[in-house]
Amino acid sequence: MRRRGRTSGSLALRGMVAAALGAAPVGCDAATGSILDRDELVVAVKADQPGLGLKTGSGGFEGFEVDVARYIADYLGKRVSFVATTSEGREDKLRDGTADLVIATYSISPPRKEQVTFAGPYYVARQDILVRRGTTAIRDVRDLAGRRLCQASGSISTSRIVEARGIAAVLVPAKTYGECVELLRRGEVEAVSTGDLILAGYAARDRDAFTILNAPFTEERYGVALPLGDVAGCEEINRALTAMYQSGAVKTMLQRRFGASGLDLTRFVPQFEGCE
């Protein structure tokens, strides 16, 4: 793997020129600069999503999104550390400087692009439905009408069902998808719906308890979130993600984390959003 430690040289020169002109460095926020200026990247990931982002007993983190973060940091020649985030706390982690990047099943959407800059997507998931094993009454998204559906705080997945499709599911709130799955286990909700990678992690962990319907009905374009305006950092991360796919590294990552779930995994390079 190539390492790209572009933290000085041309970037420093650009910053000096911008400062001399009384302006912020090109493609950066005046207060925070670019993530390329950091020696270490602090990445916010989920702590309760098996296969994607999970806090271990030793206090570390593991999962596909942790693997992606490590690949990006290695490509850029940076050290990396991790902090936990929930869906509703992702923007705040960037605003208050707790994290330099957020890689936490963060679906790219126009409203969110007004708050953060997205690199990627690093994976295009498809929204699907998780039910208790043996369930036959729910076969696709239309069968969610009148059913108790968990709504994780800060997620937009349920709005794609209720608002975009006009399906009158009964929404039951929870803080995280981990809580949603526990509600499903106890029978307090009848379904959980979000990106299939999230569901695959839980299905692989508890294959005797849950089933993915494999009835996808929309896409979830997971992006790497940076502070708003960091175009230079975004472009370098897109180069890292391209290398991750072209080298075959992503295939190994996905197989390791989700191979046991039976999910049809996407292994082609996603079409990037663009950093401007």
C-alpha cells in the first residue's frame, strides 16, 4: 500500500500564501485547517454495531468501518485512534473537534452535506429489513404497514419508509440500532430497517434469532464525514478509497466481517459524490 504523508510541502505553502492574503487555507475551515495537517486522525465510529463498529472488552474498536479508517490513515501516513459516536452525535463530534473524521454508517444526503463534507461513499449499502427468525407475515417493505418498526435516534432510514413511501408503520423510538435489535429480540417491535450491512452484522452474530429479508428497496451511500469545507482532505480520502477497492483490500474486509451473513456484498468502486 502506498503511504501519502502530504502534511507539509505544497500544503504548507498553500497555507502560508492564504495567510499572507488574509484568507483561510484553500479548501479548509479557517479555525480547524485540513485533516491533512494532522499527525494523528481521531475517527468517530459506532460502538454497538457488530461487523461495522464495535467496542471490545479491552476498550478498542473492531469492524469494517474501523478497517476502512485504518486503511485511510495508513494511506495518508497518519496514526489513528477512535472514539465512539451514536447516530445523533455524528455532526457534533466534528463541530466540537472531538473527531477529525466520522465513519459511522453515515448516509450521504443533501441536508447533511450542508453540515459536513463527505468523501466517498466507501460503501453503497441497500436498505433492508431484519425480523425475528420464523417470521412469515413480513416479506417486504409494504408489509410494514401497521407493524411496529424501530426508529433509531438520528437515523433517516425510517423516514424512507413512512414519509417517502407513505407506509404507515408504527414507529417505536430507540437510541441506537443496538437497542432496536434488543427490542426486536423481546418482541416489542416487529422489524428493524436500515442499511443491510448494519443488519448483516446482527444477523451474523445471532443467526438463530434473526433473519434479513433480502428484499432491498433503496440505497444507503455511506460516506466519510469531514469538517465542512475540507476539500483537500476529502480528495485525498477519495484516492485512498479508490486504492482500497482496486487493491482488493475491501473484498477481504467485507468477507471477514460479513461473509457468514449470506448477504450479497458489493465489491465494485462506488461512484463518488465529489468534494466541492
